[in-house]
Amino acid sequence: MQTTKGSGDNEKRMRDAQKALRVGLSRLDRVLPAVLRKSGLERRLREHAVFSLWPAVAGEKLAARSRPVFIDTQLNLVVTASDSAVAQELSLSKMQLLQSLAPLSRAAGVEVRGIRVDLKFYHQRPEPIVDVEVLTLPDPDERALSAIELGDEQRFLVERLRVELLQKQDDPQREHINKRILITYEKQLRLDIWRNAHGFPVCEECGFAVSRLHAGVRNKVCFNCYLSTAET
């Protein structure tokens, strides 16, 4: 069978990606500090990237009135809705939504086995237990974020995710989705750097710097971790 130029280029990119991943993973212990591997920060960043795909999965109309909140202990993506009508529409479409979401989340290294709709989380916001003046600072705009320089560890995380996405890109139409995942992931990394530099509190569960912390079951946590730990 004759190989077309386009398919040959894709195969070459795949081989290069696989080689880069093998080399990269062999350097992982030297590049990533133990605290980063253990903190759950990378997991949280990848989850945020998956959550950003919700409009592409649910459609702009449904996504405008619903949002992913967290992934529970059964690996269900918990989605909240603005009202019961939206919740019912999401519930009736769970299988189709999962079929669209699951391969995208797997590509980002996040396992999602189901979708659960829960109305109460749309307006729920527990009182913060950390209240310092810096929390009144607004997050940086896109221009300020893009000016933040990533360190060696952060650049390695971005490159590793890029290679993983390329390895799992079996459909050329997925290229724009993968690009969106990477953009969101890198943006969250830059935001975490900015918040740490400005003294924002850090979640004791996932290690992500946030504007407020809440009283979790065992420690002081971000809103996402608060919801997930409150259910365990």
C-alpha cells in the first residue's frame, strides 16, 4: 500500500513524539521535585484543562447554564446546572456526553467513567476560612499571564502533556481540542505562579494557589477539593 505524504508526516511526528516521551520520562525524577509529584497539582491542572472542554462536549447553549465542578471518588464528572430543566436535559444526555468526553479526558490523562448531575453545587459556596487582604487582588489579564516565564519544571510538564496528547491523537480533527487542552493547562500553570508570587493561599490537598480556602475534612482546601472531600 502506498503511503501518502500526509500520513507519512503523521507517522514521523508520532515516532518523534514517542522518542521524546521515552527520553523525557527517563529524566522525570531529575526534573520534577518530589513535592510537585506528590501534591496533586499536576492532576488538578489537567482536570481544569478537561473542564475547559465542556462547551465543546455539551454545546454552547447547555454549557452556558451548567459547568463541571469536580471528579468524585467514583470517577464521575460532577456537573451542576442552573435549574431543574437544564439538569434534566443533561441527565437524559449523559451517555452521549460521556462518549464525547471520555476520549478527550483520557488523552489529557484524566479518567472519567461517568457523569453525575447535581443542582446544589451551582450556587453553593462555603464561607472561606482564610481572609487576607491579598485575596482582593484580581487575577492577571491575558497579557500579564503570557508575560510570566515558566520554570524548568513547568515547561517539562507542558511538554510532557503535549507529547501524550500527540501520542493519542488518532483523529486529525482532534488537533484543535488538544491545542485547547494545552493552552488551558499552560494558562493555569502561569496563574499558579502569579498567585504564589502574590501570597495567595495554597490548597493543602492539591497544592493549587487559590483566592480562598475552605475547611475540608482534614485540612484547608480549595473549592474543588472541598466538594470532593466533603462527599467521602
